[in-house]
Amino acid sequence: MNKWISKVKYYLNSFLEVGVLLLAVSVIAEIIFGPNVAFFGSQVTENLIALLDSLGSHGVAALIIVFAVIFAYRKLLK
């Protein structure tokens, strides 16, 4: 059972890492080539800004979410 759980954790960590890398590449591509990059959809930075604005309007709950994401990301780097 432990082997199975560790395998699932490995795949989830890999998926999270790929997601963060794709997000970074899409933001950089949008900055370099403009908002209509062919492979990454449209306006990734606007979606991120909208997400951050909505987190800011929710106060303490948003702060808890941000800390949880930072905690998960730091654990991923170890």
C-alpha cells in the first residue's frame, strides 16, 4: 500500500511541476509575442490578474489559499 501511495504522490508532483512550467512558458510567450499566442490560448496574463483580484477580494480565505500553494510548491522543490 505504501508503494502505491508513493507512486501516486510521484505522479501528482510531476503533474504539478509540468503545470507550473506550462504556466511560466505561456506567460513568457504572451509577453514576448502578444496576447494571441497560437499554442497557449488567449490572454493568460489577464486570467492570472483576474484570479489574483478575486483572491484579494476574499480576504483571509485568500491568504490561507496562497500559503497552502506556497507550502505545496516548497515541498515540491525539496
